[in-house]
Amino acid sequence: MRAALLTLALAATPAAAAPCGGDFAAFLDAMAAEALAQGLPPDAVKTFFTDARQDQRVLRSDRAQGVFRKTFLDFSRALISQNRLATAKAKSAELDGILARAEAEYGIPRGILLAFWAFETDFGQFQGDFNTRNALLTLAHDCRRPELFQPQVLAAIALHAAGDFPLDTTGAWAGEIGMVQMLPRDILDRGVDGDGDGHVRLKSSAADALLSGAALLRHHGWRAEEPWLTEVAVPEGFDWSLSGLHTEQPVESWAALGVAPRSGTLPAGLPATLIAPQGRKGPVFLAYPNFRVLFEWNQSFTYVLTTAYFATRIEGAAAYAAGNPDPALSPEQMEELQRKLQALGHDVGKIDGILGAGTRDAVQKEQRRLGLPADAWPTAELLDAL
């Protein structure tokens, strides 16, 4: 039955099927009609929409982005502790068979899965207290991203029909479910019954959650037996305009420029980018193709880098050399910087005080133009110069 429902859910178009905004009850009727048109079971459709409601907390959470203003050092120090590292290693031993299976069948190292498990739900301890059905419907009705969330509603109905989505299911504000926080469509597409009970239950089964996460990462292009991140040291006089995700070259080319691992050796034959999240005075990393796959899990650069770094720590790497980066701009200064960059013709996206990819690229270009070290880290000196 689950396979048939999966086929039906996959038939749903990616575009929003019901008009967003407007009367919520009318929207629910339109979504129910779309679910029936997709061939989902009428009984499941009826019960799914019974007593559904909007959740204003979801919309407030969707608009709040303060966490993404933290620097890499602040964010990583907040998320990584000796206790969390010890717990990750204990879980690695406790679930050795499942984690070994994840690597053997899907090519995903245990460090990566344990890092996501740690950051998403603190190893399953807090999986979110938002009613998932209401969260999905609220976001599907909202006009900011209906094309993303309306297909998630249809997938949730299919899961409900298969007995894998009770209507009291709770999770994150954006509709992610379970120990590693996956959206319903991903659960339908990539969910794995790791414990063999005939269901995919990411809230209660660590085996289901970890193997489903592994299947999802493999689907997004994870390359087995390849690294994802190495902390490196960079020589004096280095051309920082080469840093950033836009410049990729073979590891051997980076080595020829004097880039060296802080410990161990660099992998041979892989393309890599040089990442300096807080500029030339902070930690520096080489990132490989697998690093980019992690953005399919979360779009935040700081979150992805922190997860990738924590995964290396779980697998035995030393703590980073924090260095002494120039102070971060305040949110107000960042917004001022973004407005100045925008006035100069750069596409920085929304003026939000967040150092995203567009702002980093613009900063680096202006640093190069002004003859400053082009490490993409915005400073008060750059703000004054503009």
C-alpha cells in the first residue's frame, strides 16, 4: 500500500496547486480537492483536514532569522561542547551496527549522521513541539513558499494513509519530522525501515532515522569514501581572492600555493575550495565535493560548515585554530553595508543583516577593488571605505 501511495504522491506537480493566502477554510477545501485529484484515499484526506488550523507561531518562526546572524565561531561554540562530543561517541558505539550499515549501504560516514542528529534534535531528545499537520498547512497557505509546502501536505496525507503520520505528530516549525528532521516528501521518497517493523517512523526509531538520513544524502550526490572538510594553514602573502566556494581547483594546486593540513595529509585527486568563514585571521578549511551536498540538508552556510566541522571532530580531528578574526559587524552595520553594496550594483538579496553568499561575494569584489585582502569577511574598515 505504501508503495502505491508513494506513486500517487509523486504524481503531484511541484507548483502550488491551491491559491495561497485568502480564506483559510477555502484553502483547505482546495487542498483537499487536489489530494483527491491525485488519487489519495478519501478517508485519509477527510481525516487529515478535520480540525486543521493555522498556527501563527509557525509564521513568526518563519520570519525570524536571528540565529543566522551568528558568526561561525560563535555558532560552532554554541552547538559543540565536550558533552555533545562525548554523547556522539557514545552513540557511535551504541549504534555501531546501524551506523556501519549506513556507510556500507549508502556510503555515509557515521560522523556526518551523528553531527546532523546532534544538531537537529540533540540525539532525538527534542524533536519540536509544533503540530506538523498544522505547520505544513500554515506554510502551504502562506504566499512566501507555497510551491515548496503544498507538495509536502500531499506527501503527509500519503504517509497518514499508510499509518506513518498520526495527526498529533509534532516536529519543527517548518514541518520536518523525527530525529534527523526530514520533510514528508523526503520520507516518502527516501524513508528506510531500518528496524524491520514495516513502518518508517523517524520519531521513535533511531535505525529508521539514521538510515533514512543516509539514503537522503546519497540521493543528493554524496560520494562514498571521500572526505568533506579539512582544516588547513595558509602561508603569508596568500591571495585571498582565491578563497570562497566560487573558486575550485585540485588539492594539488592548493598545496602548490602553500596550503597545508593542520594535521595529517590532504586527499589526492579531489577538487576543493578554500573557506575562511571569518576571514584570513580565523579558521580556514578546504572543502570537497561532499561538502556541497550538505547544503541539500540546510541552506545556511554557517550551519553546514559547523555540521561538517563537528563531523570531523567526531571522527577524530583536532579542534580548530580559532585565530583572532576582526570583529564582526553589528546587524545594523551589516544592513548598512548591504545597502552600500546594493547601491554599487551588487546583488546581495534581501537587506537583512545576514552575511549570506551574495553579500560575501560582493564584499570580496569590493575588497579586491579597494586593494584590501579579499577574504570576503566584512569589517569596519571596509564599511568606512565604501
